Amino acid sequence: MPDTLTHTPAKLISDAEWQVRKDLAAFYRLSAIYGWDDLIYTHISARVPGPDHHFLINPFGLTFDEITASSLVKVDLDGNLIGEHAYGINYAGYVIHSAIHAARDDAHFVAHFHSPDGTAVSAHKEGILPLNQRALSLIPRLSYHDYEGVALNLDERERLVADLGDTKVMLLRNHGTLALGAHVGEAWSNIYHLESACTAQVRTLSIGRDNILIAPEEAQEEVKRQMSSRSGVGTPGAKSHYDLVWEASLRKVDRLLPGYDQ
């Protein structure tokens, strides 16, 4: 990591913010492990606990596998950096993430990627197709936002938020993927399932559109009913599946890319 990088000392940060920083840094490194990073582009953000409406995002210049808890940049909803740092932030990232953090109380973590498969499906006229169980579980809660150019215009935020509605997974047309969650496990699970559905669709369509099997409409409706009525996965009274997924994912990043919690 560059010697000029400014770190925020942990002793100057509340315990609650430090935990969010560690989770967000782990989220970045997990995304790198799965190949969803894009050099120094794309971004994941997290709301800072407290009344100030600040959020954390990656310094523009570091790759996802370099991110640590102390290297994350704190920014307010007007784009002002809080504290000193050797790097700035990606302005397009500010536009997208500030819009969602400002509009959605449940947007504690927000991820946006330009992965090859996510970008490919974002350009597919039909969007996510009902090809498999994962896609079927996403379709009823998936939204779309039309491409308007690089996200540098502040007035796009209003349209992005309107298109997002109350959903937590979105395809940005001709652009990429986006997911959010009320906590880190939910956001990670949402972006994982969206990216995986895109990869499965790209592979399925490689055999030719005429040869693929669309799920029966009755089955599509049944999955929609099942997803809307389920209260969780696993044993009643146990940890939520989001917690279990996140704990398992942290074990993976601890094995493969440790050091995020510095």
C-alpha cells in the first residue's frame, strides 16, 4: 500500500464506527476475491452511526484488495470530505451513494459494481430472465434505472432514487449492478445473488436463446409467493441467514485476504 496513504487512527473513532469500517473493508476485499472489482473504479459505502448523515467510501486510487478500515474516507451528503486524506473520492461514486443514503433509512450499506457479467446483463433488453431459482427470487424485488451517461450530474439522483423505489437490488442499464441492505450481511447477500444471477444468465445464453428453458409461469408465481411469505431461512430462533452468510464470508476473507481490520 502506498506510504503516502493517510490513515484515520482507530483511537479517534467510536467503537460503533470502527465496527462499520471493519465490515466495509471486509466487503471490499470479499468483492475482490470474487472478481467484482474494477481497478480503482466502482464503490461500496456504509452509513456512519450517528446523527451527522456521514458515509464511508473507498479512497479513489486504491484497489479493493488494499482497502483497510482506517483507509476509508468519510464524506457528508454534500460531498465534503471529513478529515484529511491523501486521496479524494470518485465523484460518480459520491453522486450515486449520496442519493441512496439520503433517501433510504434502510440503506446502511450500498454496493455498485461494473463486473463483466453484471454489465453484460444490464445491457440485455429483457434484463434478468426467469432462468433459474436465483433469478426467480430476485425478479419480484428487482428495479431498473436507465442509463444517462457517467453519473456526474447531481440531478440524476432524484431519478435514480425514484426508480429504486423500495427495492434493494437494481440493474443500472448499460452500466452495472447495485444492491443495498440495512446491515452488512443483507447488502452482501443481495449483491452476491444479483451478480451470481447475472453470471448464470450469461452462461445460459451462451447456448443460444432458442435452446434455453424459461421457468414455467406457475413455478415463477410459486417462488414469488414463497419469497414474499418467508420470514427467514434456517431454524426459528437462530441467527438470520444474513448473519450466517456474513460470518461465513468473514471467515473466507480472513483466510484469503486478511488485514482489512487495520
